[in-house]
Amino acid sequence: MLEQVRGISARSGTSTVWQTQRIKRRWVAGLFGIAPRAITLDDLIALNDEMISLVRAGVPLAQGLGELGGDFPGQLGVISTRLATRLERGESLEHVLGQTDFDFPPVYRAVVLAGVRAGRLPAALESVAASVRRLSELRRAVSLAMLYPLVIFLLTYGLFVFLVVNVIPVLVSYDWTNTTPTLVGWVNGLGDSVHVWGPVVPIVVIGLAAVWWQRSRRAALLQPGFGDRYLGWVPSLRSVFASSRAGAFCEVLSVLVAHGVPLAEALRLAAQSSGDARILGSAEEMAVRIEAGGKPDEELDQGRFSPLVNWLLLTRGSKGELVQSLRFAADSYQRRASRQAEWLGLYLPLILTAVIGGAVVFLYAMALFVPWSMMMSEIAAP
């Protein structure tokens, strides 16, 4: 059965040389107690898919991850092997994922906890798989959309340096009838220190872009605070995040309720799996009222959940009706997030190119033509 899972993962073609090098790296890392680096989105997607395959195939995670860890490249193999080792010691999956040396996002750990609590781990993992894939695709779209404006900026900056070094000094050397225009003199003064600021600006810009690209690869991007920090500045992307989190909440809540988890506990677990602060607060308030034997009040919860989720929870009928309604809501939110993500992937490159590239080109044009127009006005003066 394990061989079938290995066939599903399609990673059995690794070369012997690569395997030997990987084993040496892992042995050295284990010898010196080197903790793995932060897990990336791509690593989380691959690991999540393998865990779904293993559980559905009936293979114990400790055995399956230990075997498949030999086929995972680099960092993912290290994490998979360490997970298997800890699971073999009898530790629970949700406890192992919470250890600091693995650096899994709290949202992902909450999804696993909810799946284990409901006895439906594959369903819980599948609920987060779509969100992680969408987030990875959005990150790639943003990276590609930023590439062209970055190239435009660097080219325009190079032309500006050329202007300061080669063109402005010629203008200044012109025999002005009155005095050299202030702007021309100021730009010419920049040429005296071009050896300082000239290489610094592109190095800083490229460095910031590289830091953003590297940190945005982390699976922590799934966590709302981290994700908003690195992608929240993109137009309409916060709306995609909100739809994805609402969909994740409804999906996990439907799984928990369908498998007999008390509603108050299900609300808390599902809210933790969404990671949204507003959903967490409203779910806690509603759970407290339910545990106290009261009925959720519309005024108490209004504006905290989304209107659809708020209405479903306040007017819930039988268990079957609530589960069906939550699944419908989850599908609706996920489809909305997918449409928004597709729109961003199509138009974001155009928007960033027009805004960033247009602004850079405009500033360069002003730096070039304003001094030139001043010189022409001076020449034409009586």
C-alpha cells in the first residue's frame, strides 16, 4: 500500500548521487542539532498532499512520512523525517506541528486539530489545501507583476544617472546670460556625489525586493497578520483573504458539526482554523452564550461574522440543515475567492506597470525636459 502512495507522489526517480548528498546533509544537520528553516508554501502544499494520500490509503503517518521523507528534496525531506520520528515516539500530530522547530503556521495547526477532533483529518486537510494553493498562486502573480515595473525602474534610474553625469554638466557649462537655473544647478550638484548614491539606490531596491520575495515564500503567509503585511498592500487582495478565511471557517465548521462535535467547541476550532481576528472574537462570544444555555443574539453578533455566516448561525435549523447550509456557504466563498484571484492574476501586472512604471517614467521625463526647457527659455530671452 505504501508503494501505491509513493507512486501517487511520483518522486521515486531521485538519483543515487543526489540521495547520498541529501543523507550527508541531514546527518550533519542532526549531528549539530541544526533546526530546519521556515517551511515554505510549496513545502506545505507538498506535505499536505502527501498526508492526505497517506491517511486515505490507511498508511500510518509515522511510517508513511518516514518512507516518503527519503523522496522529498532538501528542507521538505528534513521536516518530513523529523515529523515521522516524533510521531513514532507516540506524540500526537497536532502536538508535533506545534513544536517550535517545525514553524508550521498556527492556522494550519488549528485545521489539523479540528480534523483530528472530528475524526476527519483528510477532509480538514483538503479544506486548507485550496486556500494554500490559491495563496501560492497569488504570490507568484504578485512577484511577476512586480518584475516589469522593477526592470523599468532600474533602466530609468540608469538613464537618470547618465543624465546627471553626462548631460547636466554640459548644460551648466553653457554661457548663461543671467544665472544658471536653480534646478539645473541642484541636479548638477548631485553629480559630485554620484559615486555614493549612484550604486546605493539600485542595491537597496533590489535588496528589498529580494527580502520580500524570500519572506513571502514562507508558509507563515497563511497566517492573517503575516499575509496582510506582505501582500495586503496589493489592491483587492484583502478581499480575497477575507473570502478565503470565511470559506475555511464554514468548511471546517461543517465537518465538525457533521461529526457530532458540540457547536460551541466547533465554533472555536473552526474560528481558529480561519485565523481571522473578527471571526475569532464573534465565535468566542457566540460559544460562551451557547454554553451558558442562552441563544445567540443578533445584535451581539451582527457585523462580526460575514452577513451570510451570521444569518446561518442565528437561524440554524436541524443539524443536517446547518451542515448543508455551511457547505453551500463555504463553496460560495471559495468560488468568490477564486474569481477574485483570477481577476488579480489577469489585471495586476497591468495595474502595477501603469502605476509604478508610469510614475517612474514621468519623473524621469520631468528630470530631463525641465532643465532642457529652462535652457531654451534662457536662450530665447532678450
